[in-house]
Amino acid sequence: MPEPVETYSPDGVDYGWVMQVTFVTTIVVGAPLVALIAFFSGVSLPTWASRVSFAVRVGAIVWFVTAICVFFYARRQQTD
């Protein structure tokens, strides 16, 4: 009988899990965080282009920090 497709045993960090958790966490936590930063930063965002540019710049930093934190969490949990 072949092994089910759903079973996966990664050697080391499961990068699929890291990317999924990073995506969900960035949406759930990052989107409100970017909105709060835009609201309280005092930066003038008069046009949609400036709003999108701000959201992309700040969102990229939030995504990167989230990805690094999730990776190190997964690595620490894997070694325990």
C-alpha cells in the first residue's frame, strides 16, 4: 500500500509551513499594523498611488520581519 500523499516528514525546517504561517500572520497582523502606522505616522497620503507605495514599502518590511521570526521559531521547535 503506498504512503498517503498528505504525509510529509521534512529534514530540518518545513519551509512550506513557514511560508504558510508567514502569509497568514502578515495578513492578520501586518495589514492592521500598516494601517496604524499610516494613520499615526503623520505622512501625507493624498493620492491612491502614494497610499499604495506606502503600503508596499511598509508591508515589505513587516513581511520580512514576520518571515524571519517564523523561520527562527520553526528552527527552534525543530531542534527541541
